Amino acid sequence: MPAAAGNPDGPVAVGYDGSEPSQLAVRWAVGYAAATGRQLKVIHAWVWPVFTKNLGPVKGVEGSGLRHAAEATLQEGVDLARSVAAGLETGPAAGPEAGLRIDGVIEPGLPAQVLRAAAHGASVLAVGHRGMGRFLGQLVGSACLDLAVHAPCPFMVVRYPDRPGQPIAAGIDEKPRREQVVAEAARMAAALNVPLQLIHMAEEQQHAPHGRHAPLHGKELLDQAVELARNLAPAVPVEGVLLERHPAPKDLLTAAAQADVLVLGAHHREGHPGSTVSSALERALCNVLIVR
């Protein structure tokens, strides 16, 4: 398959902060790790050392202190992962006994910083859409934008529970990274045994160059992406969808609304992931996987 960021055979990494969205992310990560036979790494970013030095237990109060609270949060995430893994009835890893290894990592620092470092060598990094509380929620929200640009592997933002049997959708554009997007989407569709839907938003071409070396666009570009996907994942049903007439990001999100996951390429400038990715992070009606 075309080269992409991350290690396709590496662990599935997931951020956990105790919030409901992060619990959803852990559940997704366990299912994906089980479906692909990979290790699971649960990561907790311990933010309080950034703001205070009073991390130890309160004098005379057993089991207190910010350090203890952080360790308890990580253990909660690991225990949740083990519980979900033990309840799986199918797949190459039906629980810890079947080989699903689950590790926990806790590091001090802001979420994006910690998750970037801990996800090196991972096949995918998953996080929940929002964090807990107004303050930490803002930190996690900014972490999503940061990781959409700087994550060392494909970056999954989990917004909804799994939709078994629903397709993996991928937004295909004219940028060179589209081959990595197709490859990652085909890999995920094959692992989850679901169809793949490739969606191309065709931009109006004025004075488009002609000839053998002219860039592909429109139906020709989409057909090439469909052919690539079928070569990479022969057992996966692949459908191409062409959006014309001045499409906008909202049209892509509408077309992918019934998908389980929407895969997008991040085409950033000066630390920004691009308007389509930003719209998807805020408004998508499915989970979003960002490939760099």
C-alpha cells in the first residue's frame, strides 16, 4: 500500500481522560484493536503538573492528591478497555486471554503534547470529540486541531458508537495525499469487513491543462481512486460518488452522514488542517479519521 504516517502494524493508541467521549473512544479502540489483532495502548495526559506543584496527597487523607487521581483515571481507562475486550464475542482477539494486550501510559503535560509523543509507532491514535468540563474540554478541543496537523499516525476522532455494517467513506480530492487516504480507508474497510465509499468533490475546472501530464480531476480522478482501492482490498465492495455543481465541505459531510467513519487527508498551511477537516471535526455526523 502507499506509504502513510504511522506504523500499519503498530498498536492502536487511545487517549483517556475519564469523560464520556473518551470512554467512547476507548470502546472504539478496543474493537479496532481486536479486529486487526493489534496491541492497545491507553494514554492519560496528566495536565496538572503544568499548573501546580501541589501534586502529592493531602496530609492525613489517604488516597488523595492529584498524582493519585491521575493514576486512578488511567487505571479506570485500562479497566474499561479490559472489560470491553472480555465482552467481545468474535474477532481474532476475544479478550485478554486471546492475545489482546492492553497497556496504560501516563505522562505529564498538555493533551496534544502527550498524545503526540505516546503515539509514535502507533497504527492509529483515537480520541473522543470533547473532554470533561469547560476548561479541560477546551484543552481537548484544541488538542484535536493540533493532532489533526501534527499526529505521528492516522488520527481518529470518535464522535459516535460503532455502526456495524455501515461503510467507511473517504473524501478524495486532487491533492497528492489522496493515495494515502484511499489506502488507509481500504485498510480499515477490509479490517472491519464493510463496504468502502469514495467521495470526490469535483471543483469547477477553468482553463484546465490538457495532455498526458495534466492533473486528474472529476470522474477520471474518482475512477482511478476506485481502481486503486479495489487493487488494495479486492474483497471490499467499493463505490465511487461524484459531487459536482460547486460542492462545499457540508456536501461531503452530508454524503458521508450514514458512514461509520469518514477518512480525510489533512492539507494544512501554517498549522491549520484545512477547511474540510475543520468542518468535519466540528460537524460530521460520523467518526472522522484524518490521514497526513
